[in-house]
Amino acid sequence: MDQWSHETIDRDELLQFFHCHKTDLSCMDNPQTFLCKLRDNALIPEDTFKKVIRMKIRQNQKRNIYEMLDWFETERPNDIPKFWKCVFSDTILNEYPSLRLLRNSLMDGSYREDLQLSGSVEDEELHNNKRKCLSKDTEGENSMKKSKQSSSVCDVNVREEQPGPSSQVTTASPLKNGEKNIWTLPLYKFQLPVTCGELEGTLNKSRLAKGEACILFQKQWFTPGEFENRAGKKSCKNWKWSIRCNGTTLGKLIQEGHLEAAPYKGGAKKTKKSLFPSDVPNTVLLVSEANDDRSNMVFKVTYGAICGTLHKKRFASGTCGKSIRTERNWLSPEEFLKKVSCQTNVYWTKDIECEGKPLNDLIKKGILTIHALICSCSLCKPDEEELENQENDDECCVCKRDTDDEDGELVVCDFCPRSFHKRCHLPHVDEDILKDHGKWMCTFCVFRCYTYIGEKEMNEALSRQISGRMLQCQYLLLHLRCADEEQTFASDPNLTLSDYATVIQTPMWLSQVANKVQTREYETVGEFVSDVKLIFANCAKYNRDNAVFRAKGNHLNELFDREFRSVFNILC
């Protein structure tokens, strides 16, 4: 840090550099460590820190971090050297490798090119302000008083924007009008600084467009996939979202037209048959209920604050068989420990717990059996295809079955553990998509990569045309159908309840809503929501005397309401 201290770079330049990179700083992934460091160094107020750190909606958190940085720029410009010294500490740089690019631009002096461009924008805006004021002086005598008032306001604005120790950086910069503008800078015309994990490289844009090895790292050229693997991100299986430039994923830059990417060779299989066929859907059981030897038994397991589910039919030993399912991966017991622990003296049999008791208790009771070292089953000695199959679920995420009369095989997502029947997924998976030998991303993963600024008010969201909000509605319905573990609300109730039609005049069920979404029968988001709400209103009416089923309906109804508000960013 001494190489760029205020003795080498004056405070005004550091402040203007801060001004140009507020957006980058506010858009960092997982900003908790960054915010804690600022709080620990007394650079942000305690109440502001608590407000921002508690925010669950990422878009709101980004906006508030930017406002916090805006406040710092205005109220505490004299502390800017201290700010950068804090941000460029080893702790923060190790947590956020993309910040190394900012530090490097300060150390090699390349930041001055950005500052010069920012200054030219400021001069142009200042000139426009003066020109507006002069034009008002030419108005007629009847508007003279109003003209003088306007001129006085303009004069104040001009004075406020005059260069000075701290105020010269408060005018517009290329980032002020949005993130997209920075990609038009000459700095990014031919190449981009990129990061993946802790690795830093340089992306050649023309090579990427041709499908060639395009990332220069340690004087060697790598394809994006090779660079991703070298960074230890092979499990991500999608370089477009794991490789970033200034905190922005390459996938987003490609979507917005700032980059062109030719197809790269390689890809994953699209369909699979279940490794462990079973007619009985999996059920999460407690240890106290684990009193038989059914192969489909599933247990809730934890290590510290991290939780998952252990599937008996996948279990072989600590290293064989990816038997523990987390939100994002299938892992062996030892992989599960390594994923969440930096310690080396941990043992999966005692440190992984099930309902407060170590897994060793299940082994001693014979509920879990460790396979012999010479075992040659598909779990202990899997071939390449069997090992790949262990990365995804053995049953459809929606209908909870591993086979289907119509669809048969499961379509697997290449970016998460989920599997689907082609017609259970929304939108339905077309055969042509599976034939292109590319990677397939399910709606859950597409939505996770999607940045959406909602309508803020419920009425505004409900009145929107569903054609422009199809991804949100598909995600909500899939989320709801997956949460219906026992498929209670999946099919027409009239098929199983003989007296249902005498009580309910307008039946509705989740599969019916899914068909209407797929065939685009809804015109507005409100129509879609009305049908979903009708399912749970019918449930409450029909089950007035059945508290168990009524509670199931209320639970899913509350889940839908909560997710809807989150997805559409409803604030009131």
C-alpha cells in the first residue's frame, strides 16, 4: 500500500478514483466482510452498518451500499486515504480478488486514463449548465424576475461543481448513468481484466469471439473452461458465471452485447436413468423413525450450522458414494466436511450429526453400513458415467418420481443437482435443446443468475403482462410444485375425492396452472396469481374439519406469498 499512499497520489485523485468505482464496490458478491472491515475502522456509522447487513434482498442491499458510499464521499472526503488503505488490506483482497485489479490500476498509474475521461464528462456538463443559465438571460422583460431566480440557482450549481479540494468529484462520471457505460471505455476495447476465484488473467475479446484460447494467465493462453478449472471452480461447470470482470460475470456481458463468444467444444450429457430405481418417493426421516432397513431412508444431517440430507441408498463410506445432498451439490461425507470446514482434524463419523447424534450411532445400529474396501459396486467403483450420474438427483424435482410413462428419462441440470422430467419442468424441455450437445440450465439456475428490479407495489406487479414476467412466474410455480412434497395439490381432486364437486364449484390444481402457463393462456400476472390462490382457498373450504390438510394448504399459500414478494421486490 505504501506504493500509492497520499505521498504519491494526492487525495483529490484518490477521491475521484473512489467516485468512479462506487458502483463496482456496491455490487460485490457477499459484501459482509467488506462492510465489517469499514465498520471496524470507523469509516461508516454503526446504525448504517446494521441496516445494510440485515437486508436479505440483494438488490436492496446493493442500492443501500451505494448510498452509503455516496454519503462517505460527501461527508468524509478527508478520510479517503484511510478508506483505500482499509479496502486494500490483505484480508479484503483475499476475500474479493477483483479488488486487486483496482489496486493494480493505482500502482501502475493506469487509473489516470479513467480520471481524464471522467474529467472531460464533468467539463462538458459544467459547460452545459453555464449555457442554460446564459440562455435564460435572453428572456423577455415580463419573465425577468423568474430568469434572475433561475440564474441564481444555476450560479449556485456552477459554484458547487467548480473544481476544489473535495467538491470537484461530485459531478457526473461514466458510471453515474449505469454500469453499461464502463464497457465502452477505450480501456476495455480489446481486452478485459478477469478473475475466477483467486486467479487473475486477461481476456482477449477477439479470441473469445473466435472460440480460441482467450485468457492469458502466467504467460499461457487458456480457454474459459480451462481457466475455470485451474481456479478450482470445476464444480461450477459454467465459466460464463464463474469468471468475472470488475465483479460482473462474463455471461451478463455477453447477454448485454459487450462480448461475443463462439461455442467451445465440450458439454455434458443431457439425460440419465436413475442409478437407484425405486417406486417409493424419498421421505426425510428422523433417527427415532429409522427403525427398519428400507433402502430409501433419508436423514437430516448437520455439521455446525450447515445442513443437508443423507440418502441411505447412495451411502457407501466416507469417500465413496455421493450420499449427502445440499442445496447446491451432492457430496460424500468427507467432501461435506471439507466444504464447510478448514480444519484437518475432523472425522465424518463423529462430526456429522443426525438429530444431535453422530452418524456413528447409525452405523453401530446397522442402519448405515460401510462397504468393504474390496467392494466393487457402482458406488465404490463407479465408471465415468456412473460417477457423473451421482452429481444429480435420482428423481424428478417436481413429481418426485424417477420414471414416467410419457417421459421416461430425466433431464439433468448442468449447474445444480436437480433433475426433471421434460414435461414437469417449466418451460417444457424440447428435444432440440438436448440435441445441441450444449449445457442445459434449469429455470431455478436461470432465475438465480437473473437481476430483476421489481415493481415495488403489489397492484403494479399484478397488472403486468405475464409475457414480460414469464421467468418469474415459471420460477414461482416450480418452487411451489417442488415444495408440495406429497403431491397433495398436483392433480385434479375430483379424481380421488368423490364428493369434491358437491363442495367446490371451481376446482384448480398445480398441474392445471402449469399447463396454462406453458400454453400461455394467462394475459396478466394477476390472472396467474388468482388461479394459484384458488387452489388454497378451495383447500381451506373443503377441509374445514380436517386441520392437517388445511395446514398444508396454508403453509404452501404462505410460501407462495413470501416468494412472490421477494421475486417481484414488493416493498408494501
